[in-house]
Amino acid sequence: MNHTNRGNIAIKPSAFGIDFGPFFFARTLKRLIDAAAGKYIEIEVDAEDRETLVTVQQMLNSLAPKLPDGVILRPAFQMHLPDKVRQKLISECRILDMPIRIVKGSGLYNIGASEITDEEMLVRYRETFRSLLARGMRPMAATVRDSALLYELATLARNDRITADQFAFQFLDGLFGRSLAKTYVKRKYRVGCYVTFVDPSAPEEWKGYIRRRIAFGRKLLFGE
């Protein structure tokens, strides 16, 4: 972080009112955009319920051309999505024309929907990362503490002569995430580390987050 980059704010579409409709969501997000004007802040928009992914991206597309100086919108793009949803986001919503955050996707939303295999997801991840770098984009890569995938991405970039300042790795705050983050900082990579907080205007919001983290932990450990 410096005078041209003061960090990122990550938001949940559900917390910004997507359940009340696209225009309510866009209006709420616009208030944050206006507050961030001139402050060199990136606003990351998390991916949640796949039923709203396309709607959220359409609203981001409508806001992106009118962004004030010093503000960047960065949607999360899940690699585990069914092919139909993925292709719609790419071809119709042109998500890859925006700066994006590449995520595996935990599969915790819409539980019961069919998912692609882990290997297919990793192939998508690597291909998406590489294609964005080739186009001169600067993706952020969130790997859910996957040290093997981090090493692959770093090696892939190095083999393609992509310098470490052209992308960033992201980690969740915590003992393991912080340890991996420090490892890559020492290797001169750009690194971001999420710090979770609850806004006073939504004091109950943390409960949903904790439920998702517990569900993710169970899936990771037990495959449930």
C-alpha cells in the first residue's frame, strides 16, 4: 500500500441489498463508490449465490464506465461454476474485461447443485490466470491457502517472464494464511490479507459469515 494504492474493500452483494433487486444493490454500491472517490481504493465484489451472479455482474458493468478517479471495481470469478453459468459471465457479461479476483469457489452456496471436479477447477484456474496475464491484466489470485496452487501460479508466471508486480496473491487472515502471505512477501510478490470486520449498521452480518466458514471447514476436512 502507498499513495497510489490504499488497499481493498471487499463487499458481499447480499449485504448491499441484491435480494431487494438490482437497482437497490446498484444504488447502495454507488454510495460506497462515491465515498471512495479519489482515495485509490479497490472495491472487490464477492461472489455469492449463483442465482444472482449474472445480475450482480450486469450492475457492475453499468457502473464501471462512470467510476470516479481513484476507484476500481473488481468482481470475484469462481472457477467451480457450472459451464453454462461460467460461459454466460464470460460471453454475455464480459467479466474477463474487468479486473478480477480469481477464486476457487467453495461450493457452499446452492448446496446440492452439481459441481465440476477439483482437477477441472484447477485447470480452469491456471488457464484463466495465464490468459489474463497474457492480455496485460493484473488479476488477484485467492487460493484458499492452497500452497501447491500458489507455487504453480508463481512458476507459471515466471516461465512466461511475467514479473511478480503484475498480479497479487490474496489470503484470509489467520495463522496459516498469514504464514503463507509472509512467505510470498519475502519472495517479492504482491500480497493482500483479508481482515474481517462487522459494520455497526449490520451487527448480525457476522453470523452468516461464521456459518459459511464452518461449512467450508467441514467440506475441506470431511467432504461434506
